Amino acid sequence: MKLTPLEIARRDFGLALRGYHRGEVDEFLANVQEEFERIYKENNSLREEVVTLSRQVEQYHAMEDLLKNSILLAQKVAEDIRANAQKEAELVLGQARADRQKNMEEANRELEQIRALSLRIRIEMQSFLQLYQDLLTKSDQAGGSEAS
């Protein structure tokens, strides 16, 4: 049976012969009613506090879930950034290798052109020297024939 402080205060007992002393019973009931009222109020206050704390716990759980999701998202973003950086590094490295190969091929072509030019100059110089030597020989022979 659920009692309230008001029910305790309103409770009336019948009179009986050789019953309890009415003043003591009334005084005891008043004390019981006061204590019950204090406990009743405290219980209501504690229930409200439980409700408030339960809401706070729910909020903390929601915040915890949000933080977990944020951490997971941050980890995924970090992994994506790392993967993209790796891909970009591979692309840059591949481009650098292709550029190096192209530069090497161009340098080899230029080297071949320089070698060919050098050979042509050497041949032309040898021809020029041979022509000059022939002219000197003819000049010496022409100079020797005039002197005789």
C-alpha cells in the first residue's frame, strides 16, 4: 500500500477501551508524517536528479559516438591523404624518370651530332691541310723552276 504524507496526517484511529494514549499516538503520527514527508520530498528530488543525470549520460553517449565517428572519419581522411600522396609521389617519380629518359636520349642525339660535326671538321681540316700542303709543294716547285 502506497502512503503519502497527507494520508498519514488524515489517518484517524477509533477509540477503544484500554487503547493507546491518544496524545502519544498523535505525536508519533505527526513525527512519522514529518519524517515521511521529508523522505518523500527527498525521493522526488532524487528522482528528478536521476532524470537529469540520465539525460546528461545520454548526451555524453551521443558526444562519445560523435567523437568516435569523428576519429574514424579523421583516420579515413588521413589514409586517403596518405594514399593520394603516395599516388602523386609515384606519378612525379614516373614523370621524372620519363623526363630523365627523354633528356638522356636528347643528350645522346646531341652527342652524336657533335661527333658527326667533329668528324666533318676533322675531314675538312685534313682536306684543307692537304690542299695547303699541295699548294706549298707546287709553290716550292714553281719557285725552284724559276731559280734554275
